[in-house]
Amino acid sequence: MSGQTAQLNAIVAQRIEVSPGLIILRAVPDGWELPDFEPGQFAVLGWPGTAPRHEVSDPEEERANPDKIIRRAYSIASSSVANEHLELYIVLVPSGVLTPRLFALSVGDRLWLSPKFSGLFTLDEVPPDQHVLLISTGTGLAPYMSMLRSHLVCDEPRRFAVIHGARHSWDLGYRSELMTLDRMCANLTYIATISRPEEEPAPWAGETGYIQEVWQRGVLEESSEFRGSPEDTHVFLCGNPSMIITMADLLTGRGFKEHRRNDPGNLHVERYW
Ligand SMILES: Cc1cc2nc3c(=O)[nH]c(=O)nc-3n(C[C@H](O)[C@H](O)[C@H](O)COP(=O)(O)OP(=O)(O)OC[C@H]3O[C@@H](n4cnc5c(N)ncnc54)[C@H](O)[C@@H]3O)c2cc1C
């Protein structure tokens, strides 16, 4: 076993293709316990630079240090309560270094998984009497799946709302699960929006446009009792940087304040890039 392979401490248990360029990967530690984590935290995944790239990715220049394990952060999508595997929701960045290699992984392959998980993008500092509004584009939904799978209790006074944006309906990962939760739990509202409805092969009956447009149209208030006011709500933003900037502007204009470790607020932001 080469030194590099010896470091690969986890096994791919499942690989679900959501759409071309979007996968849900489940990994289990090989011979060690998954550490406890707070929903919203991230793990670090790694795979050797010598590993092949997925066929649908850009060619890469020769790597200076091909033997080195390439490591990147990924939000955990699985429940911290069930804790039977670690689930990650990953988008292919065709020009990227690691994702083209992760997309070539198959069930049974080994990979490197960080032995502990970190991050402050959690419900930890949200008082239990505050409602929670989870806004994301693309794989920015991952931390929210972990939060809902771990913390959502149907019919509690605390309301959760998820607004998720993607280009196409087929890129809306976890849609079936979220639609089911929305139907079963009166205190959960799920709104999905697509930004390229003209490319849908069949008519799309849901929301269209960018998240910020959905927000400004008042869709959340129209479809639920959720008011999204700074007095009783904490908002989370994760995903595309321009969505984050625009939504943070709109929300701070409404009286929300960005949460920082030493300066608590009710607007929580996770930046992937
Ligand atoms: C805390 C944290 C959590 C993260 N969680 C997730 C997650 O749950 N799922 C996920 O897919 N990614 C997540 N990321 C992003 C991830 O760590 C990598 O940056 C991403 O997978 C690209 O890696 P790469 O090596 O293929 O590309 P790189 O070679 O590292 O990057 C190439 C360029 O691609 C761009 N880029 C990075 N991420 C994206 C993206 N998602 N979409 C479009 N362009 C991008 C950036 O401009 C970057 O400079 C997270 C990042 C952070 C910091």
C-alpha cells in the first residue's frame, strides 16, 4: 500500500446522481466512529492528485505535486442524530482540482475524510423561540438538510422555511424529501425556484427567477404564516456569492444584522467560494 493510499480512511457507501454534474455522496469511516457534529458544520474530503478526472471535466495542467492528497470542505447533509453515514451534496466544477476527481468515485472506493468536523454555520446560537429561514442556491442546501433532518419537529411552534434556487427543476436536489416534509409538517414551508424556466421540457408550475426576486415578490408571506421579520426570525444564507450579497443587502435593509462570533446577529452566512 502506498503512503497516500494508506491515508484513505473512509469508503464510498453510495453515489447518487441527482443530475449531470450533481451528486449525493455517502461515506462511512473505515474502522473508526463518525465524530459528533452540529448540523450545518462541514467535513473535509480528500483524494489523491494522481486519481483520474471524470470524463466531463476540463483538462488539467500537470500538477506540481501529484502525490499530495487534495482536500476541500463540504457541508454535511446527513442527520447528526442518525449518524450512520456522512452525506455530502457536491456540484462538479469542470475546471476544478478536486470535484472532477470526486465525480469519478464509485461505490467501494476509498477516500480521505477529516477525523473531525467544524464550522459555526449552525443553529447553536439561535434561541429556540426564534423561527428559522434557510435560503440557498445549488449545493448550499446541504447544511439545511442536516439541520432539518436533525432538528425539525413537526407541529412545534418554531417555524422553518426553505427557499431553494437552481437553474433547472432537475437540479433541485432533495426536492421529494422537502415536498414530503412540507406536506407533513405544518411548521415547514418549502419554496423552490428555477432561473431558466424556458429550458424546461415540460411546463414548470413552481416559482421562477432568482431567489432575491422570489423574496421581493413576497412569495414566502403569501404561501405561509412565515413573516420573516428580524424580531422573531434568524436567516441563513448559503450558495452563490451574488445571491448572498444581494440577499444580505435586502435583509440588512429590513433590520437583520449579520451574525459574527463576537457580535451576535440574526443573519448567518456561509461562503463556499
Ligand atoms: C465551509 C465550506 C463548505 C462547502 N460545502 C460545499 C458543499 O456542500 N458542496 C459543494 O459542492 N461545495 C462545497 N464547498 C466548496 C468546495 O470546498 C470546493 O471549493 C468546490 O468543490 C470546488 O473544488 P475544486 O477543487 O473542484 O475546485 P477548485 O480548483 O478549488 O476551485 C476552482 C474555482 O471554482 C469556483 N467554485 C468553487 N466552488 C464552486 C461551486 N460550488 N460552484 C461554482 N463554482 C465554484 C471558485 O471560484 C474556485 O476558485 C464548500 C466550501 C466551504 C468553504
